[in-house]
Amino acid sequence: MWYRIIKKLFHHRMILSLSLLAAVSVWNGREFLQFVTSKEQNAGIADLIIYSIQKEEFVWLLPLTISILCGGDTWAEIESRFLLFSVSRIGTRRYLLYQVFIPIFVAAIYMCLFPVFLGVTFTAILFDAGTFTGIFVLTPFSNSVLLFLRLLLISMLWAIASELFALAMKSTYAALVCPFVLCYVMVIFQRRYYPGFTCISPMDWIIGGAGGFTGLILLLFFFMIGYLWLLKWRTNHA
């Protein structure tokens, strides 16, 4: 298990995912940086990061980058019959638990590395603009921690969703496309038809709107139950 986690962390997909997400975040942060510079105000790294990840472009790209990193590995094992070797060696129950734990853990590490990766980039930008005065300037520390915890849960949700779609459709390509499509549909559906039903909107998950955290927790729970049930069924019928 730990070998697979370490292999994922040093895989080229990790660098690709971090680079894509950081590039979009830097693009989003340029507006905030221009505003701060024009008003001759000082800004911290956390202020710039929080502004950049609360934009729609970040919300829609996050499931895609998580899927690039985590998606489809479980189905690839089933398709290649490698799971038969794993089940015979460690047992069905431990195999199922590992397959649930690995994408969640990798997504959590990814989301821990992302602020560091982005923070280094923004530090260089702020120093160059002459507006860097620290980490937390305009945003309280507690707000930053809560946002980071929400991002952890969101990344876990998309990691499980990508594996679930791959198992359901028997395709690793579904793991890459379906979470992004689901995120887009949820945002548009909530915005057009049920504006007050914020618990299903990925935008409100990040912003922290009323009901957003509850909807995130419930959806993560149901996705995990569905993924575990489908994984067990696929394993028994492999």
C-alpha cells in the first residue's frame, strides 16, 4: 500500500496536476494583485491564495486534476487481474479498505502540497511587486484553516468519485471526465433552477455558504458507500 502511495506522489501525474491547478490559480490571482497594487495596499500569501481558489475556474478544474492523479487505478487493477493476486495475499477485507484509503490519502497529500507549491509561486510574485508583508494580512488565520479543511474534503470527494465512475462504467477514461462533468452540472443546475439549494453547489463548498458543508459531508459519505459496495461486487465477480 505505501509503495503505491509513494509511487503516486513521485509520479509525473502529480507534477502535472499541481502545475495545472497552480497555473489557473495564478491566473485568477492576477486581478487581486492588480487591485492591491493600484490601491497601494499590502497583501499576504494567504490572501492571494484564498482569492484565487474561490473563483469558478479553480472549482471546475479541481475535479479534473484530482482525477488525473487518482482516477481509474482501481479499475485498471481489476481489468488486469492484479486484484486476484492482492486478494489472495492480503484478503478481501483488507484489499477493500486499502482501495478506499489510498485515493483519499493521496488526494489529502495533494491538497497539502498544493498550498505550499502555490505559496512559493505567489511569494515570488508579491516580492517582485513589492507588496509582500507576510502570510496572513487581510485574512484571519481561522478562516484560512477552515477553507483548507473544506478543500481537503472536496479533494477526497473527487478522488472517490473518479474511482466510482471508473468502476461503474468499466473505463479509466470515465474517471477523468465524469467528475468534471458532474461538477459542472451541479454548479449550473443549482444556479439556474435551485439558487437557494446551496448544499449541492461545489462553489458553495469552497466559499462556505449555508448548507454547503453539510451537503459536502453527505455526498462524500454516499460516494464512499457506493464506491465500497461496487468495489466489493466487482472484486467478487472478477
